Amino acid sequence: MDWKKESKPLLIIAAVFLGMFFLPVGIPRFDNAVFESLQLVKWYAREHVLLCLIPAFFIAGAIGVFVSQTSVMKYLGAKANKILAYGVASVSGTVLAVCSCTVLPLFAGIYRMGAGIGPASAFLYAGPAINVLAIVLTGRILGIEMGLARAIGAIVFSIVIGLSMHLIYRKEEATKAATQMAMPEPEAGRPLWKTSAYFLVMIAILVFANWGKPMQDSGVWHAIFSLKWLITSIFSGIFGVILIAWFKMAWWKVLAVALPAAGIALLAPPSIPHEFLPVTAFAAGSIGLSVITSTDKGEIGDWFSSTWTFAKQILPLLLFGVLVAGFLLGRVGHEGIIPSEWVSSAVGGNSFRANFFASVAGAFMYFATLTEVPILQGLIGSGMGKGPALALLLAGPALSLPSMLVLNGIMGLKKTVTFVVLVVVMATISGMIYGYFF
């Protein structure tokens, strides 16, 4: 037997065996960490996969089919007007109130269609970071100066990180730009206003289906929250009309999808808890849409194929990443394998170490939209400095361990590490500056 050839499999088998042999089952902290990882992935599957990721996959798939590569390159490509490209990317979060995981399919869609690494990275950071509701909530709970610092920092970050990525990989971008200039003009397709309306309706469904409950039971935000499912239903109806009128889908297919979803929402027996009805109806609509698009032989079928490509690449990595994040850090109010007091004790004051630790911890933790504010409120109450608090706010929502795993598959290890390092370094510096003045 060739031991040189077989040494690697042997070492892997031995390592797995030793890991299983010495598995610390029965130790309370380990058992609790396993439980928390399963609880977090269960919560993620219930709260994010149906309402966040599935619409995001469909939007990303539509970018790959219905948006011409020339259009993406014109506005976000390597040779695009820099002010326009970074301006559009940096304010995207005001529309897309999504978390670091939900933005990934959208990022993958524009990046693979030819967007430059700079504008695409700006979009990747801005999508979850510049969330109007989260910034308002930050100002109300953590102070107006913290809210302003988060808003300004997030916009500046997105532009600086995008420009830095462009400069670091400028040779590769120059090659991409030369290739794009040599590509032929595509044939004229559907009018731009129709394509834009189609995407706006899908984005509206994504945004309103995930509209979070505000802290106060009054005001505009709460009014929108109380009507979120009605608004989502209206946009879903408009979406069905668009599929029939502009995409030539048979009306009976759209009706076959709409009727079960409407029936679940309106005719369900009283014994079923009310909070499950909208999600169940949304799931029925998503399944129906998948069926009628997957069986189509034309561009609608291509749309589903593109959507499925993103889903099968991204979803397994996200669920595995959430599982690992839950094991390490637990959920809000529940510990994982890493004791929470370690985190609290490491982020006191405004030293470089405290800001750097807060940035790194924020980058690896998973924050659902708006959850970072109550988490920080508890940490500040435990002695966390204001500088590290801002550092975590700027690094946390835009990154997470699950998103890093997916980014590695989209743009490679080197670019992923560069993006993460840029976010952590800038968050650390910003936290130190803010902590010095406040």
C-alpha cells in the first residue's frame, strides 16, 4: 500500500474518530450550546427562509434572466460612472431592509451579471447596514448621537469599502472592463419601465412581508406593521397581473396559485393560531409560484432555473453557518459555548482591544434585522463602551459567519477575506474615534 497516498485519508479518519471519542457530551455548557445551535437554526428556518430568502432568490434569479448584462455594466460595471454606481449602491439599504444573509442572493445576481467588485461590495455592505428603521430605533434607544453616527458611518463605509475593493483588485477590474467593452449590444427586449415595475413589486413584497414590529404601539412605523400583510397581499396581486399581462403566463395558472394562498388566509378555521396564517399563505404562494415557473418552457422557466441555482448554492451554507453561529454564541439572551461574560468583559472602555474585539465579534455574530439594538442595549448596561458599541453596530449587521461562508463561494476566499478585513478595520477605527469624542 502507498502510505504517502493514503496518509491524508488516514489522518482525516483518525481526527474524526478522536473527535467523536472525546466528544464532551454530558458537560452542561456543551449540551446547552448544541441545543442553542438547533434552536437558532429552527428560528432561522421559520423566520427567514420563507419570508426573506425565497423572495430574495426569486429576485436574484430574475436579475440573471430579465436584466441585460449591458444594463448592469452600464450602471454598476467596472467602467460605469463612479458617482452613479456608488451612489446607487450606498443608499440601497434605505429600500432593502434585509439582513446580511438575505442580501447575498441579490449580491450574487448583480456580481455574476457583470457588476464591478467596487459597486457590488458597496451594495453588499449597504444592503443590511443602511436600514432606516434600524437607524431610527438606534437613535431612540441608544441616543440620537449613536443613531446619527451609525447612519453616517454606514453610508461612508459602503463607499470607502467599495472603492478600496476596486483599488485592491484594479488589475482584475481592468481586465473585466476590457472584456465588457468587447461584448456585443444585446437585442432590445422588454421596455425598461416594465422590467423596473416588475422588480419594484417583488422588492415591495420582500420588504413588507418582513416589516418588523416597532418598539412603540403608535406612529407611522406601527401603522405600516399593522397593515403589512394587507400591503403584501396587494403587491402580490399586482405581481400576478404583471405575470399575466407582460410575461404571457396563463391566467388559470396564476389563479391556481392565488386561490390556495387566499383560502388559507381568509377561510382557515379559528383553531389555527392567527400568527401562523400569513406565513402559511405566503408559503403556499411561494410553492405554487415555484411549480408554475418550473414547468414553463420559456423565459419564465429560465427564471426558475436561475432562482434554483442560487438557492441550492446559498441555502445549505447559510443553514450550516447559522448552526455553527448558534453553537458558538447562542441566541439573544441565551449562551452558546462562549460565555457571554467573556464578551462583556472584553468590550469595556474605548481601547483599541475593546473596539477591535467588538468589530470581530460583530462580524461573526448573526444579527436578524433590528435585533442588534436590544443586544447592544444589554451590553451597554453591562459596561460596554460607546466606541465598541458603534464598532459592533457597523460591523455586525453587514457580516456574519453564515454570510462569510456564502461569500467564499461567490467571489472566492481572497476577496471574501479582504472584504471582511476592511469592514473590521474601519469599524474599529470608527469606534475609537467615536469613543474619544463621546
